[in-house]
Amino acid sequence: YNVYNRIMNECNSTAATTPTFHLLGVQIAIDDCTSVYNTNTGLIEIKETIKLQSTTEDGNANGKLLADDILVSYTVDYFDNYISDITTPVEIKNVSTLSDSRLTLRSGDTITVNVLRTGATVSVPITII
């Protein structure tokens, strides 16, 4: 039973997980998950649909992101330009992409999350405090 089989079995299962991302104060669920072999790169890509379950009362996203929002992509405006802003939207392909977004965020930075909300794409700026 190798890592590849475990990933494929977990990805293609219907079991829901709800990790919490404390920096934004959101709890999410994987609404759908597929694995596809990319013939151009020779890699297996995991694509997850990330749905917001809830926000925490004291979280940065409270009152901005809503339950059932589908997280699509994000950009980042770093308040003191300590690294280059991320101006091209980064597709949220899976939970790892969302986790990676938090690695460089600091207080004062603004992450704009593009979500699918009731059929329309909405851009939601969230300033980290």
C-alpha cells in the first residue's frame, strides 16, 4: 500500500474533511475531489473543490466570506512590500494551495479571495490583523 494509492483512495472517497485555517478564521470542507494525470507535465494533479463551512467570530474573514462560498483563487497585497505582491490570481486547486497562501501573510497584508457565491464570482478583500 503505497503513498500514491493512499492519495488516490482518499481523494476519490466521499469522506468530507473540515480543516480550520486559523489565520483567516475559516473552516472549510472538500466538496469534490478528482485526480487527473497531466500528460504535459507527467504529474498527477489533485483538484479539490473547497467550500467554506463557517468563519470564526474573531477571524479575519468573519463577515466577509460566507458559508457555502466556493474558494476559487486569491491575490495578495503585502502592506510593506517585503516581497512582491501576488497580482496574478493563484488558483486554489486544493487544500495545499490554500495552506501555501498563508505562509507569507503577516499583519497588515490583504489577501483578496475570489469566491463563487450563488453562481457569481465575488472578490473579497481580507486584511490580516
